[in-house]
Amino acid sequence: MKTLLRKRTGIRTRGFTLVEMIVAVGLFAIVMLVSISALLSLVDANRKAQALQSVMNNLSIAVDGMVREIREGSNYRCGGVSPSNPNCTDAPGGSVFYFTPNCTGSCSDWAYVFDSTGTYCGTNRLCRSVDGGVSFLPLTSPEVTIDASSAFYVIGAARTDQVQPKVLIIIKGSAGVAKAKVRTTFHIQSTAVQRVLDI
């Protein structure tokens, strides 16, 4: 009796066909593949951004420490331990900067250098010496590349010039993580004025 009713009313009670199920599962798989690949690329981009942020933090801490030490020091000299002219006012500036740190007792001069050749502490690195330039240690991580055009400009280093000594630090370069294809360029300028009155 039930079969006769179904035939008369035209209602069919069948489910999905095999072709419809294959099409639905295929569409679902394509949507999930696109979604997962987008999610994985976002996770990878986030990892690279965090690594780049860490590299830039390293550079920022190095520059802040350098400016603080220079500001507290005295006897600024650009270009060498005892140059004939301690000032570097003309382009391209100096790649080596010496000064006497603020310390009690006798202590060696400190030096900062932009090492473009790898002579001091590694190619394209910012280096520091606390023993008068005998040995240098890198201040920046290997992921930070300092350009050769980075320089120190020193003004007022001569004792009789009636100008308070100051150092302009210009750092140009690029930073990036090892696996990233794109590197971020930066251009940092900072000025340190000697705190001890020298005019």
C-alpha cells in the first residue's frame, strides 16, 4: 500500500548518488587545501616578522648602548688612536671612532668601527673594542648587514675650538632572517654629545 502511495504522489526517497558524493568531497578538499595553505603562509610570515623584529631589537640595543657610552666618555677621536685632526666633518666621515670611557682609575680607550672588510670582527658588522683597539667584538648579529657608507662624524674634538664635542652616527644597512628572501633596509642616525663640559 505504501509503494502505491509513493508512485501516485511522485515522491522519491533516494539519497545522494555516488557522483554527487565524489563532487562534494572534491570541492570540500579543494576548499580545505586553499584554507590550510593560506594559514601556513600566514604562520610563516608571522615567524619571519618576529625574527626580523628580534634582529632590529638587537641593532637598537647596540646603538643605544654605543650612544650612552660615547655620551659619558671624553677625548673623542675619529679615524685612529691619535690622528692629526680628531674631527671628521667632511663626507664620507670616519669608519673608526676612539674615545676615553668614563671610568675610575686607569682604563684603556674604547673604539667603535664599521667593519666593511672583515678585518676587525666580521664583514659588514659594527664592532667594539674596550682595550684600546687591540681586539674587537661584534655588536650586531650576523643577520644585520652594515653598509660601507655608514660613518662617524665628529665635531668639536679639538680642545681649543670652543665647540662642545659631539658625534653623529649614521648607520645604513639591511636586515633579514636566514630563510627570508626579502631583506629590510634601514637608515639610522643618532647624535651623542659629550656630557663633560669642554668649551
